[in-house]
Amino acid sequence: MDGEGRRAKRPAVGGDSSTSSTSRPTRGARGARGGRGTAGGSTRMPSKQAEVIARHLNSGSTLVSRISNVSTRSQRGPVTLVWLKVKGLKESKAASNPGGGLKDLLHFLERKATSLATRSNNRPVAIKQHREQGDYVLVAATSEDSEELLKVNSFTFAGTALSVEIDAQGGPEPSADVKVLRDHLQSILSVRYIGENKLLKLDALSADPAIVQAGLLDSSERAEKMFKALMRVCDDLFKTRKDKSDAIESISVANNSIDNVVSIAVLGDTFPDLQNLDLSGNNISTIDGLRGLRGKFKRLRALYLANNPIEAGQPDYKTTMLEWFPTLQDLNGIQVRTPEQAAAAEAASLPRPFPQGGPDFRDANSIGENFLLDFFTNYDNNRPQIVAKYYDETSAFSLAVDTNSARDPNQPAPTLGGISQILAQPYEDYPPTCPCPASVQRRNFHLGAVEISPGFETPGS
């Protein structure tokens, strides 16, 4: 998205309330050269507020940074972080280290907590966020990891005993700059949300005076940060995946000079169940410009890409969209699948389990069966024939006797002639001096036909 938005006279917020929630996201009236319109209701912010927002974006927003790992959150639900307060850094010897020893403390906490963890998986404990506040260092981790971090309480770090406990206030208070940015972004969302259509209108942002004045679109990096921060605000407003899908079914980012969807890919992480997406009137010219959407929006039904250069440059992009979005039924207002076809395509796209087969006892030409029948029959009747037929000077043979095997308690205990297992390994070379495998380290081990023959004559010897 570029930052050269031209200001156009803003039409009033619109959208026919009778429009179905699954219909195309409604856009404002188009102006000259691309026809950028915008949702109404935006007000020009005080210059001081704009300076605060610009400064906060330049320095790197905590609100923006909280969007990290959003793809994992969207699949498994919002990750709730537990805040702990750690005391002892300023009193420790590490306080004189570069950075006040903060990195040393964080590494110590993660390493010790990981070593104390008793869970089944080997995943290391990770501190997601941290902030110094007075005499304390506030750290945030998942509920599971926070339990392990609490075990480090009273451990000695750089000569000082640490105090690790739950932060009753639930984490640090946001700075004044963060509050200003969050309040402004929330006001942007409030005037661009049409509840009766479950539509979030983020189109023609570069024509919104409040956004332009704040410098939120001065560069592609700022634009991406703004979208991430907007989605973070949505995460705060809609706590669960179901809340998001119930509140917003359609999003329009039309007429925003987008040439690559990487800057707005976070939409798919925050709203994975989105049904309708409008990308029309942008500058997308290739499939690569859309690649950031692949694997997202698993329930997308309608996609609008009209008035993008890709229509003339790569007209076969429609086939790719059908591959990427199995549930897609409407492309640029034209039906491309029936609901039944979409259901079948979605089912075909799901991973299939590996086929489970039973044990395979195939015995080619009955070689195994014939050997066993011949061996055990002759072992009971003609053992010298077995030696002559199956063993040579390199063969090994061992005989194991189990006098404690299950048997009829009313019968007398078996003698050494009662064989429970015979290990026969023809044509295997085990020299007398080698450390033989455990399976042949038996009390009665014979190597070569000459030694095997006497062993056959007296079972158990």
C-alpha cells in the first residue's frame, strides 16, 4: 500500500441495511483516478495527537508488537498470557552488566524454569513479553510456562535471591502514547464497522483525513504496522474466534493501492473464518502479489479482485484462486462453484489418514512354512539330518530352556529336556571370540556343524 493517497470528498457512510451479510462488501463512491472513497464519520484529529501517533509508530509500537505469533493464536484460540513480577535484578551483581543485566535475568529465568519443568514435552519455557517497572521486572508467559517460572522463586541470581510471584495487576499499564494510538485506531474501526451487514470497511484508507494526518500510511512499513495494530484492537474487542466470526463476515480493503497482500495478510490470521473479501481497485498485478493469502480464509465464499492489473496481465489467476480457496463460490460477482461443488472441493482438500493395513504374513512359495515343518519334525525324530541339511562351519545354534514357563499346576515340573525356545540361525558367522548379539549369548551356544551336532544329541546340555 502506498502513502500517496489523494484526498477526496468523502461520501456518507453507506450500505443498504437490507443487503445480505454474504453479499459483496459495500464500498463508498469512487472519485477520480482510481475512484477512492472512504467510510464517513472520520474527524480531523488535533495536531498534537497526530504527533503522538507518528512518534509512536516510528519508535515501534508495543500494540503492534503484540500481534506476533497471531497465526498460532487464530488456530488455537487467543493465547492468554500470565504476568509475573520478579524482584532482585537491581540488587544483584548483574545490575552493572550492559543493559542493566535484564537479558541475563531473562535467560536465567527461562533456563532454570525449563530445567525444573516436569511436563511430558521438551518445549523450553519462553518469556513472551517483559518490561521493567520500578524495582520489578514484569514478565509474561503462557499459563503453562508461568507455572514453571514460579518455581524459580527464591533461586539465587548473581548473588541475590529472586522473588517471583503473580502480578495482581495483570501486567504493566500501557503508556500514554499506546493509549492514544489504541483509542485512535478504535475510533477508526467504530466508524467503519457496519453491524447490520457484519462488514468492516477498510477501503480507501488513504482518503481518510484522520489516517493521512496521523501519517499511518506514509510508507509500506507504516501501513503494515497500522493493519497489525488494527487487528490487535480487534483481538481486544472480540475475545474468541467465534466472537469474531459472529461479528464480521465481510471485509473490504478496496482502493488502497495495494500491490502485495503481505501488508494485509494479518487479516487472515485475525479473521480466519471470513466469508467475503474485497480487494478490488488495487494495484495487484501478479499471482505473487496474492501469495500472502494462500492457506488463509478457510471458509472464504466470495472474493473480489476486479480493477486490478492482474486481470489483464494474468487472466488465468482465477484457476489459482479456485485451488487456493476450496470453499470459494463467487469470484468478482460470478458464480464459480455451486455450494455442493464447494463442499466436495473442501472435503478433497482435507488431509487423508494413511491407510491402515493388517499384518502381512505372506510366505512366498511357502519357504518359511516348509522350513519350520521340516525343522521341528526332524528335531523330534532325526536331528542329525537337520545338522547335515541346514548347518555348516559358519552356522550358530543356541538352545534356551525355561523351567518356569506356564504349565498345568497338577503336572510335575519339566526336566531340562522341556524346550521352550530354539534359536536357529543358519549361515550366520559369529566367530568364537566376537561379542555376539544378546539374543545368542545363551548358556548353550554352539558354532559350526561339528559343535552343533553333539548339542542336538542331548537337549539342554
